[in-house]
Amino acid sequence: MPNTKILVATGGDIKIREYLKDALLEIIEIGNKNNVQWVCTGTRKDGIPRHPSRGKYRDIIDFDPRKLLFNK
């Protein structure tokens, strides 16, 4: 998967549904093994990546999805 980008677009559900964090951890492990680049379309004030369906489309920026595993 060279030069592969994965868009992180969880929205606020990642904070209230613990099973999503478990699933995200698996995705992160697979992505990191394959050297993917993690990106998002911007973050909310609390650091959660915006879902693309919310508001206007923003520039794509780098994002570390591991931040979401510890964000309460």
C-alpha cells in the first residue's frame, strides 16, 4: 500500500462508543504496518476529526489517530 492515505473522519461518536475505539486500534495497527499516511479534513475544538458530511469541505491535513484512543 505505498503512498496510501487513510481519511480519519470519526466525528463525535468515537467519544461515546467504546467499541469504536477497539475497532480503530485494529485499523491503526494494520495501517501502521503498511506505512499509510493518516489524514483528516480538520478537527473540532476538542481534537476530534470532523466528519466530511459536517459543514464545508476543508483542506486535508495530517492527523495521528492514536490521539483518539485517549481522548475522553
